[in-house]
Amino acid sequence: MKAILSFRHFARWLWLGTMTLYLFAIGIAFFVLIQERHRVDEQVRLLTDNYSKTLEGELGSFIRNIDSTLLTVADEVDRENRQGGINGRELEAFLAHQNAHIPEALGLRVSDAQGISRYEAGNTTFHLANIADRAYFIQQRDDPAAGLVITAPLFGRTSNQPIIIFSRRLVHPDGSFAGEVHASVSIAQLTRILAKLDLGPHGNSGLWSKTTLIARYAKDDPHSARTGAQTPSAKLHQLLASGTTDAFYHTRSGIDGVMRLYRFNRVGDYPLYMLIGLADQDYLGQWQADAIRVVGFTILFILATTAFAWLAQSAWKQNVRLLKWNELLLSSAGEGIYGVNVQGICTFINPAALAMLGFDEGEVIGRNQHELFHHHHGDGSTYPEADCPIYATLHDGRQRQVEDVFLRKDGAAISIQMTATPMYEDGRLIGGEVVFQDITQRKKIERELNRLATTDSLTGIANRRSFFERMETELARTKRFGEPASLLMVDLDHFKRVNDTYGHSIGDSVLQHFAGLAGQRIRQIDSFGRLGGEEFGIVLVGTNESDALQFADNLRQYVADTPVQTSKGVVRFTVSIGVTGFGPDDPTPDAILVRADDALYQAKAAGRNAVRATDFDAPTIPAMGSG
């Protein structure tokens, strides 16, 4: 009877423990899924934020370039008015020159105070057209403080396509309204800017005014057929009306009904708002597959636990110890687990660890784990055992959690996250247990995110933000040590003509070809980046005035002599280069950039395919050809 009572007591505690394991397994599965979902959401938020910064820089640069041109034209009109009146021939020549600075626009137009278009340049010419009924003209006429006016999408009367207008007010010397100057930009051009980002099969990017969709790109809607829609989602409508400048939100699109995580932010100080949206069905696919596997493993664990509880109950009569139970749990674990004695010799290892490392159990048990698969760092350098965190735990008895590298049997390195825990018996340190997970894929994603944040997606060189950070570093070195450095601003001559003649895919090939040519000429210590469109920057470290000029002219000649082979034949092109130096009195890289831009303007004014410099004692190098 006593034996029966003892068996019943054991069985009661056995099944109570089994139920506890059920709950524990379910809780762990739920925790893992929630944590993984949070991790995926954070990665997607980071990715959308990086995409948003990239697109905001592109759009901001695009708008600033147009606005700068409008202000320049307004200044020229004011100057001519103050000198006795507008010379039509001179002003239209000036407009044509300024229009070349904004190849993305359809053209420039100057209208008088009655709304009659008097002077024009580009592809929007329609002499003496009356725009007095257009809302942007009325706003400029009635509001002296209107500043830069950006319209909602409208249909161009001369371009016969959807466009938006960027407009600036003109005034007489006495301050009265003299008309306006505006540039037209096709919605198709804005869509091309949005299309530069690969947001997955169902992602999308969009540009909104306060009430209206201006441009939108998605792979399933490549022609932006819904431009002009006024059906934002409820959340987007709230953000547009509230004055919020940036936010994340998750909702169903008011345009196509797809659920997405969106990054919303205002483009600079302009009344434009852009969206970057990644679709749930794109970025949650892997998590959903993992969730099914975790649930399946949990169910299998519960079934296996039930079966082995029954076996343990049966084995009690035969006085079977719980060693098999512990071995089952060890073998069922999805993480790699192995144990070592105080000498670092492996005493046990589970199947998951063997699968990740590529060894058989007989090749590991009895061997020093550090000498077997922990003897080198990921970069190939030797890993002394004294630096090993497992070795440290075996000597001071402290638990450690680190990211490290293990080497597979085939020599391949895998990134791992490891916990080394000391094992005690009767208060004496007898060894340690190591639990590790393969985080190689996570590390790969982190490296890719860093690359996206610093690299221009088309050319593979530094993007604008990364290039400016390198300029700041070099300026700090100049200020501290007085070392020379030079900045080259390079612009591809008549690049719009290349796009118009051969198409944008060939234009992209030309940009990539130039990036390859320049990359061959610079040193590893120099910096090379794409500033936007067809404009590039090069920082020559430790380079004085004359050497920088010589390098620039050699590069100019090299480009002119090295055309690009394309599917549409050989395409020849030239570059104009502005050169300036880093000075200890320069407050920021912007001051250096302004000088280089002035020099670049001089090079273009000289006929292109030329090199010009500012703030250098050495003479400038004249153009060897014409562009």
C-alpha cells in the first residue's frame, strides 16, 4: 500500500509538472513571437526612416534648385526694371541660361501684372498666353507675402500633361505687383523620383499637398494613375490637417486599400508631404512562416512531453532515473547547447548545436571547444583562448552574454549570440554551459541597412548625406592640423539632352559609367559622392591648389576620351568641374560647397568641358574642348 501511495504521489506531481511545462512552452512561444514581431516592426521602421531621409533629400534638393532659379530670375527682372526697363531679348536669353540649371522642369515663364506671358524658355512656350485665372497667379497678385507657391496637380495648357507649378512674385521698384515667374514640372518627373526606391511588390511612395495626391508610385500602379485623388486614409487626413511634420502610422491605404506601415514627413519647409509605405504582406511574410513553425514546434513539444511523462510514469516502477528526460529536453531545444569542464573540454552537445557547427557528436565530445571551433575571429585573425568569454567564465564563475563568431567544420564563420553560464556542484565550479543562436542573417540585415543609409543606390558611391559627413571630418582635420584638402564639384554637361535623346535608362548608365571612371582615378583616402541628379563631389585629401587643378583637368580629359558603350550605341559626354580648397576659417562644409559651386558655374559659363577654381593662388586651367 505504501508503494502504491508513493506511486500516486509521484504521478500527481509528474502530471502537475507536465502541465507546468505546457504552460511554460506556450508562454515561451508567445514571448518569442511577440519579440520577433517587435524586432521586425523596428527593422521596418528603421528601413522606412532611411528610405524617407533619402527621398526627402532628393525632393528637397530638387525643389531648392527650382526655387533658387526662380529667385535668380526675379532678381534679374528687378535689376532690369531699375535700369530703365526690361530688354526682352536679354531677358529671354537669361531665362534660357537659367532653364539649363533645372533640366527636370518643363520650362520657365515670366508673366506681367495682367497675367500675360511675356517671356519664356524651355518646353512650355506659348507666347502671350493669359494665366490671370490661374490660382497661383491670383495668390501672387493678392498676397505680397506669398513666397514660393506650389500648386496642386493641374493640366498644363501648353504641355498637355498633368503638372504642378512653382511660382515666385515679381515687383516693380516701388514695391507694387509686376507679375510672376514660374516653372512647370510634370507629374511624370516627380513619379520618376519616387520610383527610385524599391519598396517591394506592394509598397508605395507618394507626394501630397494638404488635400491632394500630387504623385504616387507603386509597382502595381507604375503610371501613377490616381494623381489628383483627394481620398487620403483617415489617419493621413488627420496628419495633413494637424500640421504634424513627421510620424509613423499603420493603416489601410485610402488609394488602393493595402495595409502598410507608413513613414510620413514634410519635405523641408515646403507645403508638401511624402509617404513611404511598406506593405504588411511583403515584410511580415517571413514572420508569419516563423510563427507557424513555432506553433508547430510547441505542439510537438506538448505531444512529446505528454508521451515522455507517460513513459516516466511507467518507468518509475522500474526505478528509471530522469536522465533520459533531461536528454530529451536538451535534444528538443532549438538553440545550440553544449557543456564544458573547467579545462574547456566538451562534455555534452545537443543536435541543434551540431547542425549549426557541421560536426558529428564524436568529433566534439572530449575535445577542447576553443581549439575546435572558436580559434579565430571572423576577420581571420587569431583568437587567443585567454580572450575567450567561455574561458573567462570558467575562471571567475560569472555569467556572460556576448556576440561572437564560431567556425563551422567547413571553415565558414557564423555570427552567434552566446550565453556562457557557470555550473556548480556542492558550491564548487565544475564547468560551464554555453547556449547560442545563429544571428548571421540579423547581422547581414544590419549591414545592409547601414549600406542603404550611406550609399547612392544607382552608382554605389557615397550618397549626399554620407559625403557631407566626410567633408565635415576633413574640415576638422584642416582646422586642427592645417593639412591641405580640396573639393571638386563635377557636373555632367547637357545631361538632360542625354535623357531626352536616349532615355533615362541610358542616362543612368552614363551616371554609372562616370562614377566608375572617377572611382578609378581617386585614392582610397579620398571621398567621392553623388550630390544629386548629375552632380558629384570629390574630396582630395592632402592635396594643394595646383595638384587639385591638375587632377581635375586630367579627369575632365579622361571622361571626354572615354565614352560609354550602351545598348543604343556609343554615348560621348563631357564634364564641367569647379575646384576650391578647404580653409581653416571655413565655418562649415557649406561655405566650401558654395565656392566650388561658383567655380562650377564659371566652368559652365565658359562653354562647359572646362575646369575653373575659386580662392586659389594658382591660375585656372582653361577648357581643352567645348561641351
